[in-house]
Amino acid sequence: MPVYLSRIVDDELDLRLEAFGATLIVGPKWCGKTTTAEQKAKSILRMQDPDKRDGYLATAQTKPSLLLKGDTPRLIDEWQVAPVLWDSVRTAVDQRQEEGLFILTGSTSVDHRAIMHSGTGRIARMKMYPMSLYESGESNGLISLKKLFDDPSADIDGIQSSLSVEELIFSACRGGWPATLSKKSDAAKLMIAKEYLNNITEADISTVDGVQRNPVWTNTILRSYARNISTLAKKSVIFQDVTANAESMTSVTMDSYLNALEKLFVIEDVNAWCPAIRSKTVIRSGKKREFTDPSIAVAAMGLTPQYLETDLKTFGFIFECLCIRDLKVYSQALGGKLSYYHDRYDLEADAVLHLDDGRYALIEIKLGSSEIEEGAKHLIKLVDLIRKHNETEKQVRLREPDLLMVITGGEMAYKRDDGVNVIPVSTLRN
């Protein structure tokens, strides 16, 4: 049996099982939800077991509580196959008044009209992503994101990166899929993301909500989305790109495909941070286009590590997606939420990481060392803008950022004289 590689959400799952009657783990397929849940479960119900599925569904229609019998925590894997189980779990939690009874896993968002009660107070939700570089063993983890927040004076000078640019490119192309780590050859590792994409386009895009969708159109949309990864491309721009190859597609139809891809946790855009430090008319408020894992974009565009080694401009956008994924993973236990800042004057922060206690970081993501200076200047200028706002707006003051970071693909970490931390992504951890 393969050795279980610890995930950052392990402790978070423990906490939820201690506090709530049931915990729902959601996230993209193949990211390790079931394997993580199995480490805590005392009994398992696999709803997609082909030998037992029909029997399970019949039981769910007649007396779903029978499926909940077993040692607890009881794992109900892919529960959305029988949505009635949600209300059964909620009822069981109400009746038994115990914590840690059930773990539910699901790879798709469920139409809430199919369930009677939201489960608030009974069923906690926990998001999982593909593995970060630290979880896959590729980041040495010598720089802790939590420690940086807790101790801004922490000494990071001279900490060395674990990965070369070539290795970083391969990691992004391979993705954070746990199954890749057990493969012997690089070719086999790269096949996982390609097969993931094939499953999405050929099957999951239609089974997610029972609406039949065209695999070719799905591929076309994903390829266009990938070409616009880590940009503020409007839907109208993506639509124009898509209809160049799918002329009969309407904007309503494309929205239906994008909604399905969101339900499958394939795409996950980043929202804008719009503080009142400049007129609202000059702050960009559209969404930044992102995938839950950079390998999906690479597979959608049909790229290879060898190609990206010769096109670092394109890899720069993919690298940003990788950093966004890792920041989401590392900050989750701190209540981290990511946004971005960009205004008409091209002042930007590629990521704004807000913690649930009010602290936040302004982050620029720059692949090469030649871009670090520009990124740091953006961050310092944004801090100055916040300070000027606070000087004139005494009643609606903004908290100054607690942390300034430029995340790079470079070799060494250091703190600049202006207070900006320059950190290779392969030195980061939670």
C-alpha cells in the first residue's frame, strides 16, 4: 500500500471533526480528497462502487439512513451521487448530538435545490486543492507563511531555493496530482494532467449536471481560458476567441460551460480587491482567470516542459497560477482569501492575501530576478497610496499591509531595505 503523504489540511480536518457532526471535503477530482478522508475514517461507503452503486441508490430512495450505519467517522465518498444523503446526514447529526460522525467527499458542486437544508451548524465545509510544492516534497519549506505574518522581522536572508527553473517548469506541467508522485518516468507523470483533461471534456462536463455538452467545444473553451490564464481577460474576449473555432456557440452557451467547469473545480477565478484609495472608476473589478492547478492550462494548450523552457514569457503566466494555488493551500488554516489589485494606472499587486483576523499581505509574483525591482516598486507605491488615503480619510481608514512579498522562481530569499521580502516559491510552506 502506498505511503500516505501528509497534507496541510490534515490538521484542519481534525479540527472540524472535533467541532462539527459532519465535514464535507470538496475539490477537484484526483486531488486526494478520498485518501485524506480515509486516514480518519473508521468505515467507508463508496457511492461510485460499480458493483454496489445500484443497490446503494435503491436504498437511498427508500431508507437512506441505512447507508449511514457503520463505525464513525463514516466516510461517504462522492455523496452527491445520491443528494438525499445530505439531509440524512444532517438529520443523523441532529439526533445523535455527537461530533465527528461523518466525512463526505465530492468532486462537484451540488444544486442546492436538490437538498432541503444547508446543513449550517451541522456540516462544516473544507476545500482541498492539488498538492502544493511543499506537500509534494519540492519546496524545502524553510520559510513559513504563518511565521512571516507573526514575525515580520524574521530572518530569511540567504535561504536557498530547492528547484531550478527547469525543475519548476516540470512541476507546473506535471501538476499537484498525488498520483503523479508514484510514477517512475517523467512521461507517465505528465500523462496524468492530460488524462484529467480528457475526462473533463469527454464525460464530466456532461455528467456534472446532466446537460449534454460538446467535448470539442469544451476543449476550445479550456484552450482559450488557458491562453488567458493569470490575466484580466473579459468574458467577451474569451467568447470572441472561442467562436473563431465554434461559430454557432452563443454567449449563453459558453456561460453554461464555464459554470459547469466551476462546479467541477477546474477553473477558479480570483476576485478584485477594491479599496477606496482611488476613484472606483479607475480600479479594475473584473476577475483574474485561473485554474485550480497550472497543469490543466498546460494540457489544454498542448504544451511541454521543453517548449516552455524556450518561452519563459508564457511560463510566467503559468508560474503565477502555480503560486496562487500554493498560497491558497498554505493560507487555508489561517482563513486565507486571495484577491488581486490592478488599477488604470497599471499599479498592481498580483495577489492580496487576507487572513481571517484582518491581517493581509500584498504580493507580486515575478518569475525572473530582472522583474523583482518592478514588483517591489508596485508594492511600495501601493502602501504609499494607502497611507495618503489614511491621512485624508480619518473616518474610513485602511489597515496598512502586514507583509510585502515578491514570490519568484529565483534561487535565494532576502529582505530588501524597503521591507519587501523576496521569496523563491520553492522555499515556502504554510
